[in-house]
Amino acid sequence: MAPVGPVDGELRRRAAVALPAGVYGHVKAGERWPGSPQFVARAAGSRFWDVDGREYLDLLCSWGPIILGHRHPEVEEAVAAQHALVDCGNGPAPAMVDLAERLVGIVDHADWAMFAKNGSDATTLCLTLARAATGRKTILVAAGAYHGAPPWCTPEPVGVVPGDRAHLSYYRYNDLESVRAAMAAAPDDVAGIIVSPFRHDAGFDQELPDPAFARGLRELCDATGALLILDDVRCGLRIAFGGSWEPLGVAPDLSAWSKAIANGYPLAAVLGSERVRAVAAAVFATGSFWFAADAMAASLATLAVLEREGGVAAMRDWGRRFRDGVEATAAAKGLEINMTGEVTMPYLSFPGDEDRALADVFAAACADGGLFVHPRHNWFVSAALDDADLDLALSAVGAGFEAVATVSARA
Ligand SMILES: Cc1ncc(COP(=O)(O)O)c(C=O)c1O
């Protein structure tokens, strides 16, 4: 396994002094796996380069935001053109109206759009809107689901007090009975149910939604007056060119978006139905940078390229061929694996690898072979990937499996 390069090592040493824990959050130093660089020097298309000059094929896509490839020329041109006019102004640029109309046109359930910066802004705003629309307090959340880092949902509740999580109740994904039980525990008080398009909890094999579960949530909301909130922050635009539950025929009342909608530029959106419009107008939702135009221009360009080039179908095709190739490679080596999740957002695990030690070995060997994958989080396919990238990815995966087989044989 290649050691961390000297420049990365030096930056880590400086970061350990100047930053808490030497880089925090989901990219924090302590969560890097052996052989994984901490710092990134540059990126283009399907590749990025670490600060020591090593090149990687990117299957993490900056945890999802990069959907067309890094610094896609059409997106960069749109941003430069907008930036030459205004980005952070005293009021929004016309791009805000253009983008709201575009998203309402693309996403079936949406009648209006609001914008923010991060996925956490969008999911949190959805909860506020559901409470405002219903006059109720309780929100049902799938146990273990990630909806962002604010106190109501951070997975590491340091500094969180019980009041931050008041009026939340938990159910199990794909288990309607547990939803009914949570509803019964808060009679007449459920404002909304928040749910992700599939169960993509980090560190666990992923679970696709049972269509009966998705339909059942809609029916329960209709029966009780609660709002159905789809957290499309991670999946948005990687399952469908529209809402991720459109293929299932299940329409939420609200959906939260971010990550891929602007190909890496900071933007989030809440999309809502007519029923929620009046409270959406009444809630004081804002931020100094929420109306900045560059990211909105980036989003308009991202949507244009994705639609024109059939990006979602292309990603699904690449993802399907990649999954088939990974499974065939594992079978040829007699290695048992689980590959779960959507084909555009796959997750790989090794049965019995509870502490993820084999996953670390695998990810490190992949990095050595020039492929960047995460050992404990789903990966992301981008529309920049081509056939040559597929060959490279499968060859690196083969090296990863060799490394896992060697370590397993020693144990
Ligand atoms: C499903 C989901 N919801 C919400 C969020 C929060 O988004 P952000 O990190 O932009 O605040 C994430 C981030 O990974 C996510 O995956």
C-alpha cells in the first residue's frame, strides 16, 4: 500500500495544529483509511489529483455533488458568465426564477422551489414547513438515516441536548408496521414523515425501497394529514431525471435536494406542492448566501447537459456494467461480496467484515491502482465515466480483491 505522500503528510501535520482534529466533519483526518490522501490539489472530468501528484479515477464524486465530472466546461462557462454580472447581490439574479421554473418543470410533485446552500438547510426547512403546514410537532425519521449535521439529526450528538431532538419519533426503513406504531404513539400530532429514496445508511448494506412501503407511506400521510418528505439530497438526479420516487409512482409533498443539482457548486433546494405554498411564503427562510447566482447558473447548466446527453441513462448503464464486472471479478477469485444499492450509487462489503478491516484493505489497494472508493460509504457514478474508465476501475477492483484475499488467507 502506498504511504501517504510527503506533501499530504506535511499538510496533515499543519492541519493538526490549525484545525480542530486536523480537518473535521465527514472528511476528518481520523476517518481516512490507510493510503487515502487527505488533501486534493486539482480535479478534471472523471479524475482528481492529490497534493503529491497521484491521479485517481473518482468514484466518490466529492460525496455526490460531482455528477457531470469535475469542472465540466459548460457548467464552468455558465458560472463565469453569471459571475461577470453578479453572484452575491442585493437581490437575486434572474437565474433564480429560471431555475425555480426549470425544477418545477422537471420534478412531477413540485409546484414551487426554494433555495438554500446545503442539504442540511433543505431537510431542516422541510421539517419546519411540515410543522407549519399541519400545526403539529412530531416528525417520523427512519432510525439510522442520515439527513445532515444539525443537532436534530447529526449521527454524532456531541453538544446535542434532548430538546434538540424533541418531537422526533423513529421507524425502521421498509417496515410499515413500525411507521404505524410510531404514528400511534403520537396520536394526531404527526406533522410529517421524512424518508430517503433508498436506505443508504453508511457502513451497512443498502436496501432498495419496497414499492409497497413507499405507497404505504403516502397512504398513511393521506389518511392522517401528515406530509411526506423525500430526502433526495444524496440520490437526486442519479436515479431519475426528476424525483427519485417518480419511477415508483409515489409523490411526496416536499422534497429536499442538494449535492448533484449544481455539479459541485453550493446549492440546495426544497421543492413543494401547492398544499405547502402558503406556509412556504410565511416561514422566514434565508441566509446571506442563499440567493447567490453563480450556483444557480451552474444548476441550470448541469440540468441542461444531463437532459441533452441522457446523463441519467448513461450513468445507469455504466453503473450496471461496473456492477456486473465487479461481481464477475469477485466470483472468478472465489471471493464473497455484497454489492448493494442503486447501480449509480453502489456499496460494496465483504460478509463478516464487521469492523470494515477488509473494506479498508480493499479501498487502499484500489487507491494504489488509481481508483478512489470509500470503504464505508456508498460510491457515486458520474456521467463523465467512459469505457476506458470502466476497464481501469475493474482492474483496480481486481487488485483490491487480491489484497483482500491475501489478508483473509493470512487470518
Ligand atoms: C440523504 C442526505 N440528506 C442530507 C444530507 C446533508 O447534506 P449537506 O451535507 O449538504 O448538509 C446528506 C449529506 O450527505 C445526505 O446524504
